[in-house]
Amino acid sequence: SQQGEEDPQALSIQEGENATMNCSYKTSINNLQWYRQNSGRGLVHLILIRSNEREKHSGRLRVTLDTSKKSSSLLITASRAADTASYFCATDGGSNYKLTFGKGTLLTVNP
Amino acid sequence: NAGVTQTPKFRVLKTGQSMTLLCAQDMNHEYMYWYRQDPGMGLRLIHYSVGEGTTAKGEVPDGYNVSRLKKQNFLLGLESAAPSQTSVYFCASSYGQGVETQYFGPGTRLLVL
């Protein structure tokens, strides 16, 4: 069963705009991660946020985590055409060994 | 470092045929994983390994077997391929205790006719 669910399923914006994607999960976690997948490629890790953290930044990425609502958001600021990709959240569901991935948000950034 | 590599990149099988997908990592990672990715389904964990000589079932293990005879290699076998196993298969690895960053290979696209 899916632990994380991303919302929206698809998002289309103009270059320079901000993009926000959300992830909801069901069980308690140790950490939550976000990955990017370009078409036809493997996933690439973007950022990890631990359950005791509320916000984390990495370059143009900002991730928030609300464990009381079991939700996370990924904000990409000043988007570029190269940000066009699918974005997945992944949670450990309390496991020490494995992650469960959501179905992803397809982001399209139009030049 | 090559990171995580997968062979082959693409394969066409007939129903009932067998094959082995090879995953190799040169990062000395303890943990290795096999996922399948289908349209609209995200990634689903097939099998995983927490160290050389150990394997465990994931979410969708039926029809697959795995082996981890060497720390750097994780093999995924299909004994009798079925059309339902048409998918893109990704291998990943991670280091250390706990669920840290996973590093993914480029994927193997499998078509079963």
C-alpha cells in the first residue's frame, strides 16, 4: 500500500514561478525524503528531512514537515525549464531498512 | 565512481522465459533494493537486502527471486516471465544504518510478450 501520496498529480507553471507539491502519509516516520525523476531516468535524491525537523532548505528547494498532520510540502522557487520532472516523496514508515514511495507529481515548467 | 549500474538496459522476453537483471554498486553500500515502476503506480519495492548474503521480501515479491552473493551485486531473477512483469526495474543502494539517501541506477526496461 502507498505510504506517501503526492498532490497534485500534475502541475504546469511558467518559468520563474514557484512550484509547490504536497505529500501526505499514513504512519509515523523517522524521516521523509524527496526525489526527482527526469523522463526515462532513475530517481535522484533531493532532500531529506527528519521527523524532529520542521523546515529544511537546499538551494532553491524548501521542504516543510508537519508530523501532526502527517504531511510535507516541497517548494521550488524561481522554477526553470530544467526543473521539469516527476517529484516523489518517500517515507520510511518507522522502518530502518526501506522506503515507500508515492505516485509522484509531474511538474512541467514552460519556458 | 560509476555509482549504481544496471544491465541490461532493455530486454524483450517471451512469456515463460527466464532472465536475470544485474545491479552493481561501487559505493560499498550495505543496503540494496529492487523496485518496479509502472504508469500511475509509482515505485513498488520487490525485494531488498541489508547486507551480503541476506535478502528480504518487499511489497510485490511474487514471481521474482534475488541473490546477494557479493556485497556490490544484487541480482533479480524472473524464473518464468509473465506479461504482468512488463515494467521498468530500478535498483538502488544506500549506506549505513537507518533509511538514508538511496542512490538509483538508470533502470532496465523489460517487455514481456
